[in-house]
Amino acid sequence: MKSLVRPHDAPLWMRPAIVLMLFLVAGCGSKTDMNSGDVINCQNDARVTAYAPNLSVTSASGRKFILVRSDPAPPAKGTDTWTMRVQDSSGNGLSNLPLWIDPNQGAWMPDHGHGSSVHADITANADGTYTVAPLYFFMPGVWRITISSAPDAGPSDSAVFYFCIPG
């Protein structure tokens, strides 16, 4: 019995188009296996800041948001905990501020257009510091962490940290 359609019966004009399409599809795929052995290195990205204890970011109002320490240090793939301090523009410590990380875009991967699946809480400590946990960086790449505050008087304020999470 003769087959009605044979693979080699494509019109001659269509064969180069099929070959080109196969090359394009093969070349634009992305790996979904994060354990594939690929190394993500975004440390030279102009947006990111190299981690160092007591790294500070100054907000639009002049407040300093200081990342006292990260555990692990530097911030890494997985679950991290930050200890922070906030100072006014004169360098005075600000304690018991209502601080938060927006659950939708507070811990965000700008290049991927998504955030973390775990919401981090910020807790005020007796020594004037704040604990930010859990910060869940589930994949390597550039992460933007926005910490916002709403002081008793004045407008809300925020500071933005950019880190490269290698992997």
C-alpha cells in the first residue's frame, strides 16, 4: 500500500524555509533546567552594587537605608536574612518605622518581569535595627529589592538595592 504523504515530498520552495525554521527554533530556545551547568554572572551589570557590610542607599528624601549585614554574605541564591538600619539625613537613627517590601514588586527580577514567590517581612528590633526575612532569591540574575517606609510625618519613602545573585 502506498502512503499518501511522504516527508520528502515537500515542495522544493518549502524545503529551505523548513530548514531555516529549524535553525531559528533551535537557536532561540532557553534552558529551563537551572541545574544545567550554565553559570549566570551579572556582577558587571551597571545596575548592581557589590555587597559590603554597612552598604547604604540614600532615598529621595535623604534618608539612608543601611544594609548592616546579609546572611549569607554576599546575598546568594536561596533564603537570605538582612539586618538593616535607617538614618535621617543628619545621621540620626530612626527606629520603629513602619517598613515593608511590596509583595508584588519589592523583591523583583527586572529582566524577567517577576518577583519572588515568598513575601519578606520587616521586623523592628530593640537595638534600632530591622530584620528583613525571608528574602527568597530562587534563581540567579539581577534582583531589585525595594524597601519602603511611611514615617509618622511626611511622605512615604523608599530605597532600592540591586544585587547580582550568581549561579
